[in-house]
Amino acid sequence: MEGLDNRIPTGSKVLDAMLNGGYEKDVITTIYGPAGSGKTVLCLLCSINIARGGKKVVYVDSEGGFSLERMKQICSHISQDYKKILDSIIFLRPTSFSDQKNSFEKLKGIVNDKIGLIVVDTIAMLYRLELGKSEEVHEVNRELGRQISYLTEIARNKGIPVLITNQVYTDFDDKNKVNIVGGDILKYSSKCLIELQITPNNNRRLILKKHRSIAEQKELLFKIVEGGIIGTSESKGFKLF
């Protein structure tokens, strides 16, 4: 499946332009970056856009990052009643890695043609907590792989886009190297990888690290504002879309 029919708008015109129409429907898109880089904002923008279009959103909030006040701000800027938007969002709030597994298993019974988006914000927190208390690292990784496979199956078979946020950590031997939590499990399962960075001017840089039909390393500079995000330009050489 190619073209605009296989994409959903991101909720941001500049990001839609960069992604040739938006996020692809039948794949997992993973957005990763440090705390405060804008991962949850991008999830909110897309969720609001899907809800205002008449579809429902399943929002898996594993670390309590969803902000009702932030949603109100964004909705007010696009003249949307946040209560109507909220009514279109189904929240799942796992508090342990096993809860997260159960949440993803429940998705198979929840998803139907009324669901337009699945958000997992974030995939990493409960996984990291489980790693910290378990001696069976390989088993925890296998379980993460199973959980991701649930999401992949839904995206492929139902054509429902899955938007995942993920945390990062720096390499002990190379402080400039950024790694995503879950490593290859997330890299191979995600057909679209988006890295977010915080720039020296406290704006944000979005870098497309992987995509099926768009050149890698494409960049977007943006600023987080009350109504969502706006494109910006910090210096020559950076691309603005």
C-alpha cells in the first residue's frame, strides 16, 4: 500500500509535509528522544486529529505522561471541544510489565474499524523496571518482542497505525552516541524511526532515521508552542519543511 490512502495526518502541517502526508497506517512508527524532546506532544497532536475526524484512539499511557491540560491547550487553538476529543480516546494504563502485556493482548479484542490509531507512550519505562528487578534478561527481552509482535500484527492485519514513544540512553564508551531502549527489537519492528533532539536554542530537531519510501536523515526543526508545534529555522544548512 502506497500513497496518501496509506497515511494518516500527524496533526502538524510541517510534519505532514516531511512525511509525504503523515504516518503510515500498516506499520509501527517509533519516536524516540530524551525527556522533554516532544514525544508526547506528537502523540497528542495525532490523537486529537484522529479523534476530530470521527475515529477512536487507543492510548496506552505507561508512565502517566498524558496531560489533560496540554490537551485542552491544543484543542483550544483548533477550536475543538476537548471533552468530545476525550470521549473518543480509550485509555489503558498499565503499571507493570505484565500489565503492559495484558494491555496489548486486550487490544486484539478492542480493535475494530472504528479505531484509527494506537498510541503507546512509552514502550520503555515498564520494560526497564522489569529489567532492573529480573535476573532473566533474555526472557524479559523475549517478552518485549512478543508485545511488539502483537502491535505489528494489528498494524499489518487491521491497517491501524501504531505510534510508539521510546526512551534513549548514551553509550558508555561513546557519549555522543544515542541508543534506544530495547535496541534491535524496536529497530527491526519499526518501519519508521524518528529521532528527536533538543537543540542548544531549546528548540527541537526531528531526524528521520528509517522509512520505507522517504530518504533517511531528512530533518525538521520545530518549536513546541501552546498549540502544538511550529516549524522554525536556527541556522543555515538546516532544512525547514
